[in-house]
Amino acid sequence: MGVMLYAVRPAVLAQLDSAPRLKLMAAVLKRFFLGVWASVAVILATGLHLYGAGAMAASQARKIVLAAGGTPSAGLLPLGWNLMMGIGFLMMLLFIHIYVAGFRKMDKALGAGDNPAAAAALAKMHPFVVANFALGLLAVAAVKLLK
Ligand code: HEM
């Protein structure tokens, strides 16, 4: 989806003048954000379930290791898991900001026929979308590399 937006946005910016461009962007983003809300729900449900199961297994292992006189650092969850989850929560907060302070404002302005305000709201979304894209890559790197 990130690559799709990367491909669509500059082409749309280059080819359409203001009013139709804003309407097209609003329609594309509406569908795109539905997908993001669904992804957030799936990531929260599956991620928290996995994390909870991992935390329980780790604490059982910790008890056994400690009872056998092992090292107290045993049975802790990998740093990468915690980083991934923290980054995931941050991405969700950024997305809520993009949706409320960007998309909803843009949609309202378009409804009121205020194209400059809609364009300003759209432009404000962009850096947050780029930040979320980069954070997503960081989350994957963290969970894959930090065991
Ligand atoms: C609150 C949000 C999240 C929670 C609670 C969560 C939780 C988890 C857990 C517990 C695992 C299993 C780890 C393992 O078996 O090693 C996992 C795997 C994974 N997660 Fe997340 N996750 C979250 C968000 C994310 C995000 C935002 C991304 C990337 C954009 C991501 C990418 C991955 C990947 C690639 C794996 C597979 C790791 C592997 O196969 O080694 N997760 N997640």
C-alpha cells in the first residue's frame, strides 16, 4: 500500500488541477484508510494475543530456571518484541492523528467547497504518512534482528 501511494500521489499531483485532484485524493484515501483501520484491528488482536502467550510462557520458564538456580535474566521477552510493540502503538497514534487532523478536516473542507483548506489538510498529512512508513520498516527490523 505504501508503494501504491508512492506511485499514485506524485502522478496525481503532476496531472490534475486542484478541485478534481482533491476529490480523487479524498476518494482514494477513504478506501485506503478503511484498510488501515482493519489492519490496526487485526494487528492489535493477533499481536496482543501472541505477546500475551509469549509473556506467560516466558514467566513459566523464568520460574523453572530460577528454581534451578539459574540466572535472573532468564525468561525475559526479546527486546525486539517490545520495540515492535512500542513502535506499533506509536504508528497507531500517528495514524489516528493523520485521520482526525488530516483526513477528516480535508473531507469537511471539501464538503464546504473550501478547496484551499482541503489542500492544506492534505499537505499536512504527508510527513506523518512518510514517518509511519519508516516506523513500519523499523518495527520489522527490530523484531527480526533483536532476539
Ligand atoms: C501493538 C502492535 C504489535 C504487537 C502487540 C505485535 C506482536 C507480535 C508478536 C508477539 C510477534 C511474534 C514474535 C515472534 O514470534 O518472534 C510478532 C511478529 C511479527 N510482527 Fe508484530 N506486533 C505489533 C505490531 C507490528 C508492526 C507494526 C509490524 C510491522 C510493521 C510488525 C511486524 C511483525 C513481524 C514481521 C513479525 C514476524 C517476526 C518473525 O517471524 O520473526 N508487528 N508481532
